[in-house]
Amino acid sequence: MSLSQFFSMGGYAVFVWPAYAITLTVLVGNVLAARASHRRALEEARRRLGMGELAR
Amino acid sequence: MWTWLHKFASPPHFYRLAGQLAPWFGWTAFILIVGALYGGLVLAPPDYQQGDAFRIIYVHAPSAWMSLFIYVVMAASAAIGLIWRIKLAHAVAASCAPIGASFTFAALATGALWGQPMWGTWWVWDARLTSELILLFLYLGYIALRSSIDDLQRADRASAVLAIVGVVNVPIIHYSVVWWNTLHQPATVTKMAAPSISTSMLIPLLVMILGFTLCFVALLLVRVRGEVLRRERSAGWIREVMA
Amino acid sequence: MPASALTAGRLILERDLRLAMRRWGHVADPLVFFLIVTTLFPLGLSPELSRLRDVAPGVLWVAALLSSLLAADSLLKSDAQDGTLEQYVLSGQPLTWLLLAKTAAHWLLSGLPLVLISPIVAIALGVPGHALGVVVVSLLLGTLTLSLLGSIGAALTVGLRRGGLLLSLLVLPLAMPMLIFGARAIELAIAAEPVAGPLYLLAALFVFAFTLAPLTSAAAVRISIE
């Protein structure tokens, strides 16, 4: 497949590339969100530890 | 085997194990997805009917598959958590929801983008897209219920009931939507079905689906670690984690 | 079923009905809502009966769905607030059966009036006379099933802020198959075609809900109360 054909996707570029972009965004977004969620849970645990909310 | 399972379900062990496993799943998924992208976008020949537009299948079908698969995983782990009172299972269910909802959204968006060149409109009430939309509502309802309940234990158990009710209804909903759709579309073939698919077209699709699944496992492991921390009542192993 | 459970169920049914009759203004709310919503469609679309006839099946069902959901919020709310619900849980009587009695009372007050007034509303939307029987039967099955589904939603959201809206979000996706079959039944009836298929499917959904919803609601109440 030629490079120009790759980019134009046989004329369907305006559909194909946004579809891939959206899916890529969803995947990357998931990764970022998962790590953020874990980070927040760590901070919460640190806080609960500090405030003595957790049993021995 | 039960001792191993029991050990696995114990929060500190799971926390450590998940932390070690997640990068492996993550990077393997990355390689598979990149490989599938190359196979689907470059190697596979254009479809004789849909041209290059059919390549959307490589992002639409895996997203749709994930949206359904994750819902079932969510409902199953919720049921396990409810019946056997295992906090880890509830943590898994809670973690599934945002991931599953995002894949459902991706399936809908890519489905619409696929529909426009094929049918001429940005949205069609075809059976599969409409079912996906209702699935999105089920996910959002689950997430909304969770966030409305302050007590984590009540939230776990109430949303578990909801997830089970939802999963039982998914086949009913899907069947009724398919039935409804055939009433009003006499002759049209569902173009969302894969075109008569050759091996060079099929392999990237399967690899992509595998890649997405492994990615889901990695995401789940990361999120569940956090959820397990949230549900922890005693200080002991958390202190070690902080150190 | 032990006699005491039967009595308990009957007592709850009578109690709920009696309490509702004291404030019957509230009882009328779902009915009035139903009437108002169905009036919106001619205003929004067209006064022509022929056009309304085309959308009547959907309009009747959507309006019935929405007003049932509006009513569902009140199933457990007052009992939860004054502690009666807790008493039911602790009473030692099968909670499933008690909730079924409550749901029955609730349907008599909110669902049945809709069913009874539906022929009039249907005529106002241009539905021909020969289809009215199907309108009534389909809405009868539909409102019964909706009351059962609503009880699950109510049990899950009891005591939560904005519980009513959340209840609707939770129950509506589950109610969509009913909407599809019910509206289709009326559509077929208007065209004087056989309606057995969708009606049987509606009946099947009702039976499914009747067997599983009370159990599920009971479990959900226990989770929400403890």
C-alpha cells in the first residue's frame, strides 16, 4: 500500500482516522485514569493512616 | 488449590502480586495492539465492497467485544463478592465499570463513524448499536448508584445486586432490540457484520482483540490495587506499602 | 405459606391502601402525570388524529413508563423514613412476601388507574375502537411488570439523596424490552393484525419479573437497611 493511500484510506480517511483516534484516546485515557485512581487511593490510605482511622 | 486461592484473595498478597504482574500484561498488550494496527491498516487488503472503510472493524469490534466481556466480568465478580463476601471481588467489580463504560463509548463512536460511509447517516438505530447504547446506560446506572452511596460496603452490595439484575437482562434486551430492528428494516443487511473475511483480514482482528483483553487485565490490576486499599480496615500491611 | 405470613401480607396490603386513601391527592399524581404527558404529544406534533395514530403506541407506553417510574419512588420512602421498613425486615415474616404485598398495593394505586383510563387516552390519540382491548391488556401487563421492576429500583435507592432520579436511570434500561413488545402489540392491533406474539412476550416478561423481582427487592432492602 502506498503512503498516500495509507493516509487517504481510499477516500474514507475522515471516518477511519477519527475512529482510530477515538479508540486510542480511550485506551490512553484508561491508562491515565487507572493510575490516577490508584494514586488517589494511596493518598487516601496515607491520610487514613495518619488520622488513626485504621485499626492495629 | 483453595489455599492458593485464599492467599491470592488476601489483600496484601494481591496488592504485591498485581503490582508485579500489571506491567507484563500492559507491555504485552501494547506490542499486540501495535502489531495488530500494522496488520490491519497496512497488510490487510481493502474490502471489495467497503474499501478501506472496513478497517474501522479493527477498533470497533474489539471495543464492542470488550464492552460486553467486561460487563460479564463485572457481574460475575459482583456476584462472587455478594455471595461469599469477598472484598477483593467487590473491588474487581468496581474497577470494571469505568473501563467497560469507556469501551462501550468507543464502540458507539466507532460504530457511528463506520455507519456514515456505509449507510449515509451518522446514527442508525440498528440492533447492535442500539444494544450498545442500552449497555452504556446500564454501566452509567451502575456507576451512578455506586457514587450515590457513601458507605462503601453498602455501595458494593447494592451495586452487586444491580449488576446481577443487569446481566440477567442483557440477553433479553439484546433479543428484543434485534426483534424490534428486524420489524422496521425489511431488506437491509446489517453492515456491521464483518465482510466475508479472509485470513489476512481476520488475524489482525484476533490479535487486536487479544491485545485489548490483556490491556483490560493490566488496567484492572492497577485499579483493583487502589480499590483494595480503599476497603482496607487495618493498618498493618498498608504501613508496609507506604514505606 | 404459614397462616401468619398470609395475614401479615394482607394486613400490609390493607394498611398501604388505607394510608393512601387518606392522602388520595398524592395517589392521583401518577395518573395526572400520565394525562399531561400524553397531552404533550398532540401539542408537540399535530392535532391530526391520523398522524397521532402512528405514534400512539409509543406515546401511550412511554407515558405509562414515565409515570410508573415517578410513582415507584414512593413505594418504600415513607416506610423507610418512619422506621416501618426496618420493622418489616426484623419481623420474622418472609420479607419477599411482605414486599410483594406492598408492591401489589402500590400497583393498585398507581398502575391500575392508568390501565383504566388508557382507553380514553388512546381514543384521544386516534386509536381505533377495535384496538382498545389490546391497549388495556398490554398496559395491564406492562404496569404490573413496571411496579415489580420499580420495587427493585426503590429498594436499591431507598434513603439516598436524589434517589428518585437515580431510580429512573436504573429501571429504564430494564424496561426497554417491555416498551418494544407493548408498543408493537398496540401497533399490530391498530392494523388489525394478530397480536399474540408480542402479548405472549409481554406476559413472559411479567412472569419473569413476578418470580424474581420480590426476591431481589428483599435482598436489596436488607442491603440498604443494615
